[in-house]
Amino acid sequence: MKNFDEKLEKLEEIADAIKRSDISLEDALKYFEEGINLAKGMEKELEKIEGKIQILMNSPAKPEEKPELDLFSGLEG
């Protein structure tokens, strides 16, 4: 999966699949495991973004200087 939005969409699909009344226990467990793994990866991505935001918020940047943190690096794939 390429980006955070696609991962979130996949997680929503998994949640919908688990809620179906006709799903087998084995399939529900498989989806649940996939969803947990996906959510953990997304949480790590959010923590990285939050750390970069904290750096930006706490660094005294001069108007002529632009911080180069490549804020969205690592969000793909």
C-alpha cells in the first residue's frame, strides 16, 4: 500500500468485513490479525509525523530559513 489514506481505507474495509454476520470465525480472526498489523504500522507512521511536527514547533526558525525535514518522507509503502 502506498500511502496513509490507502491504509486507512483498507482498515475500514477490514472492520466492515469483520462486522458481517455471515463471516466465519477463521476469516474474522484472519481479518482481525491483518487489521491489528496494519493499525500498528499506521501508529508508527503517525508517531514519526508527530515527532517532526514537535521539532518544527520547538525550533526557532528565522524568517529567511526554511526547515528541511522532508515531512512526508517514509509515508509511502
